[in-house]
Amino acid sequence: MKKLTLCAVLAAFALGLCFTGAALANADKGPAEITLESTVDPAKKAKPSLFPHAKHQETLACGDCHHGMGADGKQVAYVDGQEIGKCESCHFKAGKIADKKLSTFKGAAHANCQACHKAEDKKSGEKKLGKCSVCHPKKK
């Protein structure tokens, strides 16, 4: 009887691991491609950014780009499972962000994206990712 109970517990545990693994593998990672553009503080000459989300997920962790905001208006590090809101829900002119450079969606995106792209260019010794046209391609 003890062997039967032990086998049943082990089988239930193994089955649970399978379902948990499948659920994690199918977790919503967001869209593969995203068009980023400000709707709260649109620029006079709006330049949408075409963002290959899935390609960035191949080499970066969610917390490399995403974060939250505390009650004091300061950045809070991303934790797994955290709801990811739109950047401009915090990064807009009338928001709580004290740093003027980061107080708009455009400013926050440029600070985050350009810093990473320029760092990658420096590592590779090429100037490929730091160009405006990488994120803002000309319309065809």
C-alpha cells in the first residue's frame, strides 16, 4: 500500500511539473512586433518606431527594458510576472517623473534604446544600431 501511495504521489508531482512547464512555455510574451508611438504627448513630426520585440527577447531579459514605478515616482526594478503597462502611462509631460529627459515617452525610449544600441555598437566596433533609421525606417 505504501508503494502504491508513493507511486501515486510521484506521478501526480511529475504530471504537475509537465503542466507547469507547458504553462510557462506558453506564457504571454507580448506581440512579436510592436509599433511604438506616443499618443499622450505626440511629437510635432511623429516618427513611429518599429520594434522587433521577439528579436529583443532572444538576447535580453524582460527586466533589461521593463520596470515599474513606486509611489514616490521612482523607478522600481521589474520582477517576473509583473504586469507590463504602456511606457507612457508614467512617461508623459504631466506625470510624476522628475527627470525632464525621461518625462515623455519619446525621451524615455530614446534614453533606454539609444543607450543600449550605442553600447552594442561600441562592443562590435561598428556603427549599425545607433542610427536613427534602425528604429525609425523611412516609409516605402
